[in-house]
Amino acid sequence: MQIIRSIAELRTARRGLEGTLALVPTMGALHEGHLTLVREGRARATQVAATIFVNPLQFGPNEDLSRYPRQEEQDLQLLEREGCDLVWLPTPDQLYPPGFATTVTVAGVSERWDGEARPGHFAGVATVVAKLLIACAPDVALFGEKDFQQLAVIRRMAGDLGLPVEIVGVPTVRDADGLALSSRNAYLSPEQRRQALALPRALEQAAEQIGAGQPVATALAEAKAALIDNGFTRIDYVALVDGDSLEPLEIPCRNMRLLAAATLGTTRLIDNLAVAAGSHSGG
Ligand code: PAF
């Protein structure tokens, strides 16, 4: 596995890669979810590259940039074991040189939900992902559905900019009890880890209720109440949205997704679930 630290080295290495390339952009602190992306990349291309970069541009002033978990040695071992061919670990000044003044903003899909709760977050994500895609020139790039809105923003950005890459979303990987894997789960105390399960459970229950024809507003209100009952202190949103536009839905349609973001202690968790339209859904 080639470990690359500068853009010059990356350019040389990229020219030497034969066949097709899959890219897995990450912020490190890798878990099974990331490794699934690498495996999926391996199935879709001749070579697999990963990037590890904790992107300062996507963190707000009061967010967890300084405490975001960093475990470079362990991450490199995991990627090597997974058969990754190349890892690029850029530094902030390589991606954001002095005087850096260009950001990519995506209207529409980035505006609601985390776009409202985390102003500037998606411009930071779209900018860094555009830069990583341009520098690595992959044929395919893989992202987890766990960050469902992020995936929609990246798809829109890559399509709008005409980047010659296929963006692939990979289903969320969960612990055996249902909690979605996230690098931020490391912040949870054992008690909070137990309470966190209320998030996937609330989404599952709401999905069942909506699929069975119960009013959307009631299902969402019950999901929020369940989160508060289980120790979540702040709910940014629990919403039923159109799976493509991410616009809120009051009446079920064919392609729907439940999205949620809520805080437990000082840890903000997000999750999402596809909702199967039931016979009562009207569409
Ligand atoms: O999902 C992440 O880990 C990050 O948001 C990404 C896509 C690597 C951009 O920094």
C-alpha cells in the first residue's frame, strides 16, 4: 500500500495506477462502515485508494474539530489489511493554501436539516470532496448512506460540475443492536451508548407506523418523544423526506426516507432509514 503525503507524490502515483480507480474519502477513525466502502470499491474497480483528512472547513466554530478522534497508525493498518492500494493523507495547507478563496456551495439539497443545524457544513464537505475527486481522478467514489444528506449533496455537486466519476452510496453498517456505526460513537459513555439505541428504534417505529398508514405528523411526534424519554437533550430534526430532493413530506410517496439528528450529552448523532410505502400510503 502506497502512503502518500504530498500532492506531487499523489500525481506521480496516480499516473502509475493501472485500470480503474475507486476512491473512499474519509476523516479517519475508521470502523467497519469505512472498511465496507473499501470492499465495495474493490468489487467495482481495479485499484482502491482512500484519503484520510479531518477537514476543518466542514466543522463549525463550536463543533468537535479539535477532539475529533485521530488514530493514523491504526487506520493505515486497517486499510492495508483490507487490500487498499493507496492512501493519501493531505495536510490542511495542501488543500487550503494561503489565500484560499474558493468554496463549492450546493443549493437545494444542502439547505434544510443539517444545512440549517450546521451552517457552512455542506459547503465544507462539497469543497473538500470536489478537491479530492479532482486530485485523485477516480472512476468511482464511495460514501456511506449513514450521511444521507451528505451523499445527496455530493451527487448533486459531482453532477453539476461534470466530474467524470460515479458516486456510489453504500448502505449503513450497524452494530448488532442496531446503532449505526460512526466515529463519533467513541464519545459516548457506556450509559449513553445504551441510550443511543433509542435513535434507530425511534426511526424503525416511525417507519412502521408511516408504512401502516398512520399520520406522518403523529409518527414523527412519537419518535421525538421517544428520544427525549431516553435521555436525548436536543433534537435538531426528525423528518420524513423525499429520498431525492430531501424536501419534507406530509403525505407518504414512493421514495421516502426518515432523517434524524439529536444530541446525547455533548454528542450529536444522526441516522436515517428508508420507509417502505404500505398499502395505505396513497402512493
Ligand atoms: O463523511 C466523511 O467522513 C466526510 O464528510 C468526508 C466525505 C470524507 C469529507 O470530509
